[in-house]
Amino acid sequence: MTVHAHQPATGAPSGSGDRPPASAPASAPPLRSLPRRLWRGRPEDPRWARPAFLALLLATALLYLWNLSASGYANSFYSAAVQAGSQSWKAFFFGSLDAANAITVDKPPAALWPMALSVRLFGLSSWAILVPEVLMGVGTVAVVYAAVRRRFAPAAGLIAGAVLALTPVAALMFRFNNPDAMLALLMALACFFVLRALEDGRTRWLVWAGAAIGFAFLAKTLQAFLILPPLALVYGVCAPVPVKRRIGQLAAGLAAILVSGGWWVAIVELWPASSRPYIGGSQNNSFLELTFGYNGFGRLNGDETGSVGGGGAGGRGGAWGETGWDRLFGSSLGGQVSWLIPAALLLLTAALVATRRARRTSATRGAFLVWGGALITTMLVFSYMQGIFHEYYTVALAPYVAALTGMGAVLLWERRDRAWASLVLAGATAATAAWGYVLLHRSSGYLPWLKWCVLVGGLTAALGLVFAGRPVRRLAGAAAGLGLAAALAGPAAYTLTTVDEGHSGSIVTAGPAVAGGRGFPGGDGAPPAGFDPGAFGLPGGGPNQRDGAGAPQGLPGGGFPGGMPGQGGGPQGGQPPGRTGPFAGGGGLGGLLGGASVSERAKKLLTADAGRYTWAAAAVGAQNAASYQLATGEPVMAVGGFNGSDPSPTLARFQQYVADGRIHYFIASGPGGGMGGGNGTSAQITSWVEANFTKVTVGSSTFYDLTREAAG
């Protein structure tokens, strides 16, 4: 691809390494010219720029919409909360798992709101839940393009947008209903607003950036703050305004964060606990405890009360994989997002060297510092955090990698007549080809010819780029195009595999299976080495006791309690066909990871006279409860929340609900009562129910009728 550089503005300092923004129209266009302007773009753009951008957005939308319904309800944990929010505005506000507001999800509810509104408008379906996520993906591509294109050539924006759209984990999460899609969009927006502030020093851009970060906090709590230090530092050093004004502007941005993220927290904390749902994931019914504990510092040090046996356990090892600088390049994580990370880091370094003599306020250098700071900070946290960590978290890196790749490639291309620039371009291309070969080689039998095409094509392109500024200049464009194609071939193949398969459960990964992939947090679906179900009151205790495909010995249904043989019946409450999460054969850990399949007979049992009760049923673990709720459309209480380990409801409270006739059935989840432990609240409730109420068997599922006491 031949890249056309922008010419610096008249009067720009020579050798500054800076350039004017490519979008600064003298006046607003008349309304009648808007359709033409949308198609033609800015007057200074090449004629192909705007059509190419619109084609990129259209292609991204079609790619992400392809086979979308194959994932069914995707993560039924969040889908149940979406369904509840579509039925009850109180559940909508709090992010409750059921419309009767027993307990919330273990995150703030902002990511649920677009999906719940969609379901209110179009009814409950896979498309109504997942299309808003697709639109967030298209929006993120547009934001990254706009941020890169403002100061670099349109080709830079197109490269960045294409890299983002074809990142495998992005294709996964922008078609899935976890909070990470909204988080990635808002983080990209925050970077965009900071870049605008670096251009003109206006306070409003920092306020908008603060609002984006604050709202991202309402999507995934403290993860939204990972990029806050580098953004604040870059603006504090590079902004084109006096120091005193910079301090005031940063304070205004902080105030925007507190307002946009704190209003919901304040309402929840001040709301009487007796009249709101229990805060899922907390042990004291406090959102602040959830924020700074289970979802906060516990993720860093592994001290997560009520978690699924996570924690680094010291050193590099742990239930969630080894920590260390190379974590993101390992077997489980490498193919998700790391394809272009080596090139992005190399291009970032070269760009900072190229702009080292630029003035302090250089917005070009500031752009590299913003995106590079966000990338490095997030990579460091992900690499060394010892708590719960899933492969799909890495979608947060995708916008940063994409932006740095597009900006760096174009910046060096414009300097290709200098030997060092052409050598760095060649080195980045060769490194990407070699790393792509390694990643593809990890997938045994997956398109075996592709890794050789990537390696040979990339190395050939690198050789051509070495001479990009020499007399054979006419071949440089062909070499650049070949290098870009080789760099994107691997992630594009993984992305196509990802969109062609269904994904469900709480833990999902992009692309094909890889050799050496981790089990419990992804990969083959087996619990991690050293995971002891006995520590949670489950049978089959003892290190590494597994039977078959990762099931601890002695457990029914080929998995943890809640599993039934042959479960997996499609979008209605179970695992859809195709690629699924761990423990796909059953409910997994009391329904922890993949939910349960709901038969028509069970559905008929639960819906009969359901209108007479607040909850049609109760079940240990949110995934089990969610499966039955989505299948029946009736509220189902999730005893113990997501892990089954939350102390909600207490045994006394549950007994009062039963005495008041508010719960019809209790859904058996097998011995141990899920993850609540032998003496946990969920185990106590399970034991009390089993000892006092009549068992009802429907096929291979067991229920207890809470309106009929057991004989004797």
C-alpha cells in the first residue's frame, strides 16, 4: 500500500516532528452539503479516503454480524440480567440477575443497559442482546480511525482500523455480551479526547475524557483506571498551556470522572439495603467492597474472597496461569492479541526517537505517548496480576496496538529515504512474520500452509523495505502491501474462525485450539493444575484428581455439580453448538461456567402457576439460575451469586421466603451446593431443602417443591 504523506503547515518548525491536524474546517458546512461531505470527506483528503473508511466500517459490521446467533445467549449470566432489566426498571438500574431483584451481577450495570434497552424494543433473542455489542465494535474502529487520521495520513487510520477489526479477541468480544466491549470503546474514546486536548489545550476535551473513563468504571470498575496515570502524565507534560492551567484542567477531568462514575455508586451506597438487591460478588453487601476487593486489588494480588480458587500463590505460577513479562505471549494468550505487539513496540520506540527533538507540545509525539503509555501500562498489569485473569481481557489492548501500528508505519514510511527508517520498517515486518509463524505453529493442523505464507511473504517484504528509499523505490509500495498482507493474514484467519463458531459460557477464547493452552481459564476446559474442589466443599477433592475431560473424580454429568450428560441444546438456556466454554458438557461448578440445559418438561414444571410466586425457582450459582430464567422467562433466584459463595440470601432469609410462599422450586445442583463450600450459605440452604421438602425428578434433573414438605 502506498502511503501519501501530509505536508506540514506553512510556518511549522523545521524538523519538529509535528504536523497540523488533518481536520480543521474553516466553518460548518450547510446542511444540504452534509450527505456529500459524508461521502467525499474533507477537502484535503484523497478522493479514496472517505469511501475506504466507510467500506472499512461496513466490512467490520458484516464480519461481526456473521453467524452472530450461533452464540445463543452467549454468557447467560449477563443475558439473564439483560432479560431482568428489560422487565423491571429497578433491575435495569441495579443490574439485577432477576426481575424480582434478589442479587446483582458482580459488576456495575452500564454494559447491560444498551442490551436491556434493545431487548425492551425487540424482545429477547440472541440478536437483540448481541447486536449492541457489534455496534460498539464498529464504533471502536471508527474512533481509532478518527484519532489516528487526525494527525496522520488517511492510510494510517485505515491500517489502524483494519488491525483492530481483525484482532481475534476483538472479533470475539464485540460479538459477546461481557462488559469488555463497552470498556474497549470508552477507553479508545478517552484516548481520542486527550489527543484533542493536546492539540488545542481546551478544558472540555479533558472533561469528556474524564466522563468516558468514569462511565467505563460503571462498566468494569477499576480496570477503567489503568490508563489514567499515563494519560494524565502525558497531558501534564505536553499540553500547550501554562502549568497552572494544566493542573486546573486535570482537576476538572478528575471531577468529571467522579461525577460520571460516582453518581450511581452514591445512589447504591445510600439506598437502604433492605429495599435493593444484594450486591453480587461482595461479602458484605457493599459495592465499595466489591470494587476494591473482589474486582479491585484482589485481581492484582490474588486475594479474592469468594473467588474460584484464583491467585498467583506467589512466584510466577497460579491457577490463572504464570505471571511475568512474557505472559501475553504464552500459549493461551498469544493468539488472542499479540500478533502485532512486537511491531507496535518497535514502531513506538522508533517514533519517539524520530520526534526526540520536537518541541514539548508536539501533538505527534503526544499521540505516540498516549497510545503507547496506555498499551505498556495495561500490558504490565495484565502480565503480573495474580488474581482472576481470562484471555478475553486482552481486548483492552487491541485499540492501542492498532493505533500504534498505523501511526508508526506511516511515520516511518514518510521517512523511508533515511536508512534507519527503512531498516526499522523492515525489522518490524520481519518480527511480525516470525511471530505470526510461531503463533500459527502452535495450532496443530490449523491451515498448515498459512504459517509458511506468512513467514516467506513477511521476510520477502522486509527485504524489499530495506531498499524502500533506494533507486528501486517503485518496488517499495509492493513490498509495503505484501508486508501488510502477511502481517494481517494470521489474525485474519483466527478472526474468521472465531466468527464462524458459537461461543458461550463465562470463559471464551478466540481462534482455534492451541498446543499448551491453559485449561480452566480457557483452552481444553479442564480445571487448572492444583485446583482442589475439596477446598470448596465439592466432591473429588485433592490436587489434580480428574476424570476424562477435566472432571474431578466422582462427579455426575461429566463435570462439576449441575452438569447433566449430553447437555448443550442451543440458545435456550444451554450451550450452543460449536465452540463453547469450559465444562461445556454440564453446568460446571454448580453452573459456574456454562449454565445448564433446560428440557421442555422442566420448563413446563417451572412455568406452571409461576405467577403466584415471586421466584419460580431458586438455584445455587448464577449460571444455573440464568439458564432456567432465560428458558422460562420467569425470575429465578441465584443463591450465592455467580460463584455460589456470596452469603445471600442467608438461611434464615431463605426460610422466610419459603414460609411466605415466595419461591416454588429449588433446583438441585449436586453435592456440595456449588462453590459455597461445605459450611457456606448455599450449602446450608441446600442441606435444609433436601432434608425438608419433596423431591421431584424431571428426566435427569432434580427439583424440590418448596410448597410440599417431605413425608416424616
